[in-house]
Amino acid sequence: MKSNWCNKKWPANLLLAAGAVWGSAAHAVNDLAGGPSVRQLNLPVGVTKIAEEQHFLHTVMLILCTVIFIAVFAVMFYSIWKHRKSVGHKAANFHESVVVEVIWTIVPFVIVILMALPATKVLVAQKDTTNADLTIKTTGYQWKWGYDYLKGEGEGLAFISTLDSSHRALSDAGAKGDVPDDYLLKVDNPMVVPVDTKVRIITTANDVIHAFAVPQLGVKQDAIPGFVRDTWFRAEKVGDYYGQCQELCGKEHAYMPIHVKVVSKGDYTAWVDGKRKEAAAKQDDPTKVWTLPEILARGEKVYAANCAACHQANGKGAGPIKPLDGSAVVLDADHNKQIHVVLNGQNNGAMPSWKQLSDTDIAAVVSFTKNSWSNKTGQLVQPAEVLAQRGK
């Protein structure tokens, strides 16, 4: 009796459980403007001509393939049913038909050509990066993006874009309850570009293969170590557009978002001016002598933005990532050992080089690790020490 009762009740219980899971998972989800939508199945229409043409090609070819599929299988199943042996039909004995063979060769050929011509046109347009108004080099790191403005307004600007630390903390905690609509897509430094401007994106990588992809802009380009590749976009609408690395690049692959902020040309000019002032402020005098409290406050911010994703906020590391809490290199009184690791990386790129950070930032983060968690060494690393180790 118990077994029969269970057999009768389990479908209802399963439906109730599925409903509970569905309700808890969906109650806080909203569309993200410039990013994924709830239950999105198709490509986004996008805000560039290339993205619109990609969407059009995808839709037309999907319809064409569906019509061909239905037509072919309808004829096949009709023939099987209509001429089955059980109603008295006998197999015909015939030889090849030149006419039929010509037809089934020419018709698919024409269909392929009709599909290839517009697709080739869009593909060629995607690679036409000439006459760009703005050129930005995007470098993939494990696991963040580096943006260098090489040509055009903003030339000389460079910064690192990392997943917002509050979102990472939310993920580590299990992301229970309501989450932001831009969950795991918010970054500390988005790429900012002006509207109606041809932007050339040059991609490369520092460690493994990454991929720079923003569906709303119609761009996806692999970033390969030792190679330089490029793509482009011209956004026709102001807004925030999101993407992610689309090559499996390691354990933090899910925490490598892309945020492209498209603004008016006036706002872009103001942003460039602000970034230049910010960069000038960060160009600290490497000969300045810092006190321990000052440099620890700065080091905490540098660590949260660049190091916590791998080594964790508690310095314990995870899996193959070595802990900094209790590390012999961190505790060593010879500061040059840790400075050398931060500047040049180690373990074949598993620990990347951080030469792009300023001497003061590196000195600050090294000092922070030497005095955090159980590492109460009291050691203070000055920027001049880092400067002396560059190039060695």
C-alpha cells in the first residue's frame, strides 16, 4: 500500500517541487537593457548595422532551413505512408534519372548561393576596420580586461576593467534572494565610447585564449596570446551594452564581463578629460616616502580590484591558486622576492604579470598582503623599491 501511494503521489510532488524552484528562480529576474532578456531565445536586434544584419540573416536562414526541413520530410513521410507494403504496393525496379539528379544538384546549389551572398557581404563588412575614428586595444587577462586607447580622442588612456567586487562577494555567498539585473555583468571601469563613431577593437591576450563579445554591438573576436586581431562597431544609440568572454579561459571564466558604455560625443569628451585628470593624479612620485597606514589604505583598494578574484578576500586562495595568508614569499623580509612575482608573474602565466600597475599601487598591495590576515609583519614597501626592480 505504501508503495502504491508513493507511485500515485510522486507526479504531484514533482510538480510542486518544480513550481517552487521555478518561482524562487524567476521572481527577481528582469530584462537588462543592453544585455540579456528574460527567456531570450533569439539573437538581439542590436544597435549597430552589423548586428541588425546578423539578426536578419539569422532569422531568414532559420525560416529557409525550417521550410526545407518540413518540405523534405513531408515528402519522405508521405511517400513511406502512401506506398507502404501493407496496402499492396510493391517496390519499383528502375534506374537512375538524369533529370532528377540534375534537379537535386542545381536546386541545393542555388539555395547555398542565395544564402552565401548576403552572409559573405556581412562577413566582409565585419572585417573592414579601415578609417576608424577611435582605436582601442583590448587585452584579455585571467580574469579581467585591459583597455588601451591607441588612436583618436582619448589616446593614451589605459585601465583595467574588473568584475565589481560586490557582485563577486554576492556570488561567493550563494546569491540567495534578489540579485541586481546586471548580476555578474557590473564592472568597476567600463569601456566608454562615443555614439555614431567607428570604433576599431584590437584584441590580444596575456595568458590564454579569451574572446571579446558584445551581442548588442554585433562583435565577437578571439583574443589570442601572441596574436593581434581586430573587429569594429559603430553604435547608433546611447546606452549600456554588456557581454562576456566567450572562450573557456579557466575557473574564473564566468567572472569576466564586458561593459561598453556608449555616450554622446560631448559626454565622451568630458569623460576623457576626467580620465586624464584621474591618470595624472595616479602618477605619484615614486620617490615619495609613505607611512604604513597611508599605504595600507591604498593597498586594500588595489587588492580588492585586482587580486581578490583569485586569492580571495581572506587571502586563502582556492584550488591551484596559492594562499597569501601565511605565504613564505609574503612573509619574507626580502621585499624584492614578492615584488618580482607581482611584476613578472610566475607558474607559466598562472600568476600574471602586473606591470601595468603603478609603482605606488604595487608597493601598496605588497605592503597590504604583508600586514593582513595573520601576516602581521609590520613591513613597509616603498614605491622606490618597485621602481628599482622594473626590468630586472
